[in-house]
Amino acid sequence: MAQKRCLIIDKMHPSIIGMLEQVGFEVHYRPEINRQEVIDTLSQYTGIIVRSKLNIDGPVLEAGAQLRFIGRAGAGVDLIDLEIATRKGIQILNAPEGNRDAVGEHCIGMLLSLLHKINLADQQIRKGIWDREGNRGIELKGKNVAIIGYGHMGRAFAQRLSGFGCQVMAYDKYEIAYADAFAREASMQEIFEQADVVSFHIPLSDDTRNLVDSAYLKRFKKPLYMINTARGEILSLSSLVESIKSEKIIGVALDVLENEKINNLNPEQQISFDFLTQSPVTIMTPHVAGWTEESYIKINQTLLEKIQRLDIS
């Protein structure tokens, strides 16, 4: 039997090397590798594990003559050309089970901070401002919380909401009969009419890119708190700014941005970003919702379990 080889091209928790070796892989851990080097060497490998270093597109996939799987150390697979990979019989393995708990907790933290103005109050006190009335909070209890996308991440958030006494609605375009003990199924029309809070947990695709624009946000009947820990490109920042100015959005927590190279924004993006950084109703984190010490290891464990299920000879 030919030696099974796996190329790892992004920084991973070092436990992945021993895990793969124990199930018979020769592992080449090369987080410093560049795109051309990947293309030049990929023909030697049975599998490749990636985070977000490069697009796994046609030229990369065509170079993988023996490639049997692509392991995505995380949830999103929008950087992989799924059509070409499927045509070539390459399995796509992602690991949303590995960081769903981290995302669920991060969403709770962001939402409570928004509602109770924790970040704003902290910033003010550091500047010598003691403003109790201006930092009067809003309770989560009794609110209608809508979750758009009810996969691993959406369910993890709903589960953690269960102790807060709020009503949780879920909408998923691609699932049926997905209601559970933590959320009821709802139509988008119900969500537009009833939601006080909306949290997005949908992948980036042609259907979801720029889904949340001005027209979408105007359909909500109530002033809204919003959370996005999914993909930045689903949400137009200029539309978000417009909605904050009109007080349609009264609080927003963003872990992702439509352009996360924040030192290389185009002029329109820079205007929106500057507004958001100065707004008292925004909280932003640098794409770390699923980025915990525990998830770093659990992602490896999830990928290994899925690789072991493959019939690779």
C-alpha cells in the first residue's frame, strides 16, 4: 500500500501531527508554504489541511493528482472550489463541531455586552466618565431572538440562550423539521415582524453574499440588535451604517467584516469602518468567535474522526 501523506499549510495546534501519524499518515507541517509551492508539491499528497491561507481553486486542485481529501480546519468552505473538487472525487471535510461551542459562547457574550452596554461603560470609566443613566441596560428576558441558519453554530447559540427566558426562533432555508427544545421553526416573515435580536449563522455562497442589505434590514418591524459571527461578506457595511443612522439597528456585534484586511480598505469601506469604530452601539472582534484554546484542539479531533471514516488505501 502506498504511503498516505498529508500536507498541512496553515498553523494548527501541534496535536494534529501526532494524531495523523497514529493512523498511518506521513505528515508534512508547512505553515510557511506559499501558493506556488503548494501547486508544485501537491501531487505527492493524499490529503491537505487548510485554514484560510489560500483559495483551493482549479490550479491547486488540478495539481493534486492523488488528492483524496481536503480538511478545512473550521466551518466555512467558501475558499474551496467545491464543483471541481466534487468532479475529481475529492472529499471535503470541515469541522464545525470543533468550534460550535466557542461560537455559541461568544455570541452570548457579545449580545449581553450590547444589551447591558458593558463595553461602552468600560470605555467611559477608563476616561473618567461615571454615567449610570446613560448606561441603563436592556434585559434579554422576554425578547424574541431570531437565528438565521440553524446548523452547528446556530444550534449552539440557541442552546445557550435557553436559560435567559427569551423566545428563540430559527430559520434555515436548507433544512426541514429542524425545531428542537431550544428553538422553534419560523418563517422569515415571522422573523421580520417579531424579532428583537437577529444572529446570522449562514455560510458564504452566491445566495448569501450581500444578502443583508438596506432592503433586507428595512423589512424588520422593530428596532433591532444584530450579531454576525458567520461571514462578513453576507452583510453590506454601508447598509449597516445607514440602518444605524436611521435607528433601525440599535446595536450590532460583528466578529467578521466584509473586508478583514482593515489596513487595506477601499474608500467606501473605510468610511463605513470609521463610522463603526466611533459608534457607541457597535462591538467588534477580529474573527475570533470560534477561536478558543479548546476549539484549537477540538477542530483537530473532529478532522481526524472524519479522515478515519474515509476509505483511503
